[in-house]
Amino acid sequence: MGRMLIEAVVNAPDCQLAGALDLPGSPALGQDPAAFLGRTSGISISADLHEGLKNAQVLIDFTRPEGTLAHLAVCRELGVKAVIGTTGFDAAQKAQIGAHAQHIGIMMAPNMSVGVNVVMKLLDMAARALNEGYDIEIIEAHHRHKVDAPSGTALKMGEVVAAALGRDLKDCAVYGREGVTGERDPSTIGFATVRGGDIVGDHTVLFAGTGERIEITHKSSSRVTYAQGSLRAARFLASHGAGLFGMDEVLGLG
């Protein structure tokens, strides 16, 4: 994902790569982050947050929750805005992000794909129309290296559907079924997770009624879409002050 972001930035006429960060001990430290493209950017990959962010206006962060929170603390100190594509935050960590957003502009979304965020709007419409007589299941698939389940995107889809139905996802989500479970509770939203191979990301929300099924599906074949969505988010933040924003605001979806 880091390479996808670097390629998107260096190819964008209105963006400039100001820094690139990696973990301490990485063999990439000191190298030009654009070297894999056969180009030079004039900067070096660093493990020093202050060094990497000193000339930046926006940080694009796809890491892990603990790393993102450490990065946000430095962003707040330096006045750098942030686009967060990291997933797996718990409630307390989300509260910390909200606190940082009182001082800097933060755009946070579980999926930066423009298509996925359009799907979120479709799900809201579908759930409101199919609010009776339809069982709702969310199926997602990702590569073998993904560490959180269900995916942040699947959870966001569940939140969108639950809100449209006047429910709270934490009260109606079912994350696993095994053994004699009894009949399905019609008020629940089920989740199924697949992990394997190099699947970039597939998500399907199934509305199963009597005599028909409606499936709203998004499939990612490349991480390029996440990088391009991240750049749209960075451009959005450039003209906004402090606050916590979502991709629906970036895309003008309301």
C-alpha cells in the first residue's frame, strides 16, 4: 500500500511527496522512496516522525492502530493534517482520534475506495426500503495477511445498514455461527469472514427475502483505488480546518 501511495503522489500534478516513513531497522531506510519507479524524489525514507513530517501538509497513514495514534500525536504537534486508512481501532482509540481532530483536520475511513463509499450510500437506501422481511448478511474476503476480522469496511457496512434500520450494530451483530444455533433472529445482521491468498478485498451485503435475494457487491482488484481515494481525501483536507471527516464528505455524498 505504501508503494501504491507513493506512485499516486508522484504522478499527481497537484501533489508533492514531502516525506516517507518506515519502521526502525527497515532495510529501506535512507533510500529514495520513488526508486522502485525508476525516479528520484529528492527525499529519503526515514523512521524519524519529526524528520519525515517536517515539510508535510498531510500524512496518509495505512498502518496499525497503535502506530497511527503515535503518528497523530506528532501530526498534532506539527500542525500536519492526516488521512487515516488504518482499521481495527477500538472505541477508546477512536475517542483519541476524535480528541486530535479538535486540533487538526483528520479524514478517517475504513475504506478509501470511491466505489466502496458509493456502495455505502446504496446500502443505506436498500436497508430503508427492505426494512421488513429480509435477512441481512455481510460476507467479506481478504488476503491471508490481514490481521483484523471482520474487516473495517464490513463493519462500516454493518453500521450503515443498522443505522438505516434504527438499530445499533453492537446490539444486533452476529459474528460467528457453530453447532445448533436455533432459527435465525430476523433482527440480527450476520457477518462471515474469508481469509486466503492475495485477495485484495471483496464485500457483499445480502438481503435475503422470500422468493428473492438482493446482493450489493464491491470487489477490489488493485490497491490503486485506495491510493486515488486517499489523494482525494488529502485534497479535501487542504481546504478544511480542524475536524473529523469521512469519505462521504470528501465525495459530497451527504
